[in-house]
Amino acid sequence: MNLILFGPPGAGKGTQAARLKEKYQLAHLSTGDMLREAVAAKTPVGREAEAIMAAGKLVSDELICNVVADRIEEPDCAHGFILDGFPRTLPQAEALDAMLEKKGKQIDVVIELTADEAELIKRIEGRAAESGEARADDNVETLKKRLDVYRSQTAPVLPFYAAKGLLRTIDGMRSMDEVTREIEQALPGRG
Ligand code: AMP
């Protein structure tokens, strides 16, 4: 089973992906995590991505598609994967389709977690206060920028998957356990 977790930054995609990974033995492919690792390791990809990420903007489609194309070749993806944070633009969604088609694979379901923007801002502030050290891109200004980018560039990907009959929309503002339960019910063959 290959699935996409879709939703604005802070909607809980990472938490839910970790739970699904555990339960269904899927690889968790977070493009944000991959890029943060590349930044930390100062690889060429990391050097290209660093300032763009700090500004809350999107790295280029070409760069991120290359990262994902390499990652889904890894053996742990053979039994299925969860994409978290990818695709984020229509060209990325189209490139993903082409990538998977070449391998005889497909996306089985796209789970959209919806979220209330004011609540997301509160959550990010809370997270930063708890950890004592905010992630570089987690300040409120950057979050607002990221929400703008989500609305203008990422949300338009949803109709692409809705047209294929793959989109399931879930209220991401409910408790983590409720969201997990709803996601599980939305998985193919479990509805
Ligand atoms: P995330 O942790 O998924 O919110 O990603 C953190 C940052 O990494 C984003 O704000 C973007 O700058 C960059 N990024 C992650 N995934 C993508 C993607 N699919 N396309 C472009 N930029 C991305």
C-alpha cells in the first residue's frame, strides 16, 4: 500500500505517519526530514535547500523530485510507503505519477488532514515553548508564510487526486487517536 498524507504544516502528518509506519510496516518518506538531514550534512542538496526552507518557501520541483526518485528505490519502500510532505505542487504530483508508472506502482489512497489555521499557529507556538528551542523554520512568521504557500501551491493538488477517486478528507483537528482511527477506516479495503 502506497499512500500520501496531505495537509498544511502542523496538521499532524508526521505523528500519523509514524503510527501508520509502525502498524503497517510502511516506509515513512518525509521530504521535510530528508531535506533537514541534507542541510545538517551540508550536502549539495542541503546547501541549495537551506535558505529556501528557512524562508518557508518550496525548494524546486526538480530538486525534490530527484530526492524522492532516489528514495523510493530503497529496499524498505518495496512493501509500501507513506509520502509525508510530497507532492506539494501539481508538477510534483505529475512527476510522482510518472515515476511510479515506470516502476509499475501506484498511489492507493491520498489522506487529506484538514486544519484550522489559527489553531495551527497556537500549536506551533506551544511546540516551540515546550522544546525551548524552535526549529529554524517554526517561528510564527514563517508558519504564516508556509500556510500561504500551502493554500496557493499545495492545496491545488487536491483536485488532481479527487479526480482519480483517491482523495479521503479527515478533520485533523480531532484528537490524535480519533484521527488515526479515521485514517485506518479510510485505507483501501477497510472502509
Ligand atoms: P515539512 O517538514 O514537510 O513542512 O518541510 C519543511 C520545508 O522543506 C518546507 O517548508 C519546504 O521548504 C521544504 N520542502 C519539504 N517538502 C517539499 C516539497 N515536496 N517541495 C518543496 N519543498 C519542500
